[in-house]
Amino acid sequence: MKLIKTLVLCGALAAVVPVQAALPVAVQGQALPSLAPMLEKTAPGVVNISTKSRRRVARNPLLDDPFFRRFFDVPEQPREEVTQSLGSGVIVDARLGYIITNNHVIESADEILVTLRDGRELPASLIGRDPQADVALIRVKADKLSAVPWGDSDALRVGDFVVAIGNPFGLGQTVTSGIVSALGRSGLGIEDYEDFIQTDASINPGNSGGALVDLEGRLVGINTAIVGPSGGNVGIGFAIPAEMVQRIKDHLIRYGEVRRGRLGINGQDLSPELADAFGLDEKQHGVVIIDVTPDSPAHKAGLKRGDVLVSVGGRRVRNAESIRNIMGLMLVGEEVEMEIIRAGKSHRFKATVAANQDRRRGRSLHPLLEGGVFANAQTPMGRPYIEVADVRRNSKLAAYGLREGDIILSVNRQSTGTLAEMENALRQDKDAVLLSVQRGRSASYVLIQ
């Protein structure tokens, strides 16, 4: 029988393959202390989240004609459909009622309901969300909330014990244990910004947005996805590091969105062969800068092609993907220090983070695109593309199924990589807009009339 690996966001139900990651039973004849005391303090800070989403159903105009329905005995058709989803969340500020969860748990939700450990059910409001990292921040108004304290995800080591708390399959709060299996997982194609903690603590559909905590009950990650045949758990789960989540939370509180800045550099991993060519130790970490954008913050700071970037803002640069993650969470206007190696010597430069490429609203692009915000973006290798930066709830674009984070491949059958090219293509037809849209690894056409 062929085993097929599938990446699954843990919000969708799937078959389960039981997996157990057991702690040692005893050490030198003494039983391992119970996790119960820690969980008694930590578990009340993990909540269940349920949502309702309403979507307008595309209808044949004939179905609105009472005579037609009566003549052909056609039953009344619903004008909208309601979908529900379940997930988890973590209270990170008891005084203000802030709760962290995954974006895919609350995406397109019209109603968000939070159920606390003590049974209270509270309506929640959306503060902001970041589809590119799959993080969202919601808020409830209530007294006597219990928050999970932040831990240091940067201090995690492979082999450290961790505990996952969430709401798998809507069963209610469930606790599983395991170890950190790997760190810095990226390139999985789950999110745009990936720096996952991998764990064998059982994570299943419904655990999305739940807590990954250390043995002292400190939050080190937000559970988000699993790998397994048919979507079931086989001991490979992924969590977003708490350090990344904290920076995203600060953006969302301040702006309601993540305003990603840029430094203007492209790089490639420092392989042992490249390290030898640059006269460096083969164990040296970092990224070789292969391009510096003219007039960018990096160019103004003095960085050059061939420099080896080893840290940004005090954070170690492991590979090209880590640069993207670091820059993706820097505030515009923030001053950061960069450490580089040039001709075998270490140097430090300071740069001020610049705003990312411009964004334009759909209304200014075309009347049929009202309710959407489109933005110029670039791949890590510098290839330009157009991203759907925002879609207003209940707008026409939302009804046609467009979502934040979608990529526009073509407009009216013309390939487009920039907003200028998109505007030019929109001039070809004033009565309809044909978009080729990529979401994840699939693409489809959307005709907007």
C-alpha cells in the first residue's frame, strides 16, 4: 500500500492514526512528576473557538421568478449558505481579553464565539489577522480571564518536552505530550512565512490556534498544521514560534494588520563550498548577499554584493528563508543593526526599514473590483507578483470568493506581475473582469461581472 503524505491545516476534520509520544515512566526508580499541577494553571488560558460564515449563493435569475418556480415545481432556494468551523485559541492578555488563534480558524467568519474552560460562552471581535503567517488576534470582554504566560521559543532545543493543548475534533479541551522534533522548519508551502517548531505531540484537526507549552506552562508556539496520510496524525505537527507570534500580535494591535517592511537584499544559503570559497569556517552560519536593490535601506547602509549576512536585529540568520521571516516582521521605520562578514572581517551596519511596495484599492483600479486592496509583492528571489492584500467583508469580491493572500496571475487573459500591468489589462473590458487566481498550489479563473 502506498503511503501518501499530506500537509493539513489542523482546522479540517480527517481520519486519525493513533500516535503516542510518551514521557519516561521513571528516572533512577523515581516516578516522573505529574504534569497536572502545571496544567491546572495553564489550561484555563486555552479556549475553544467556533465560527459562522455566511456566503451568498450564486443563483439562476429564473429561480427568482415565482411563476417559473411554481410551473416547474422548483423549491425555494437559499440565498446564502452558512458554514461553521471549530478551532482553538490562547488568551495572552487577561486584562484586555486578547486571544491568539490561527487565521484559517476565523477567516471569513461573520460570528466568532469563544468558550472558556469554565463554560462561559463569549462573542469575540476581530482585532486583526495575518494570512501570510496564519495568525489572528481576537478580543473578548470578560472578567476573571486567565492568560498563558509567554515562553522563549528561541531557547527551545530539539528533544525538549512540550505539551499541546487544544480542541481536537470539537471534543473539548484535550492535552497531549511529546518532544520538539525539529526547529526552523520552512519550505513546506503551508504559509508564506514559515519557521515552524516540529513536534510529535499529537495535534489533530481542531487543534489549530491551540497552545504548545513547555513543562513550566509557558507558551512557546501556536499549533497550526500536521503532516500525515489522509490528514490523520502520525506524530508530525507544526507550531508557529511564540517569538514570531508576539511580533505579529504587536503589529495587529497597532495597525490591525502586519505592515511588512523591506531592506532590499536577496541572498542564498551559505553552503560549505561557498564558505570555503569566501575563506570562512565551514560551520559558519549566514547568507551570501547576491543582490542589493539600489536606493534601498541596505544599499544606503553600505551593504554590498558578496557580503555574508550573519544577523539582523540581533537575530541569527540561518538561511535565506530566515531572512525573509526576519524582515517580514520588522516595523516600517524601525532601525535594525546588521552584522556581516566582508573579506573575512566582521562589520556592523545600521539601516532604517522602509515601507513595502505600494497598495491600491480595487475601486481605483476598476468599479467591479471595489472592496479589494491589491499590492505589489516579490518572491524571495525578487520576482514580482500581485497579491490580494485585503477583501472587505460582504463586498462583491468576497461574494465571488476572493480572499486575502490570493495571487493574481493574469487579468483579462494578460499575464500581470505589477499593479501597473494590472491597470493596463483592466482597460480592455469595462463590463467584466476575468482573473486567474492562485491560492496555495491551485489556480482557477474568476469571472466578475
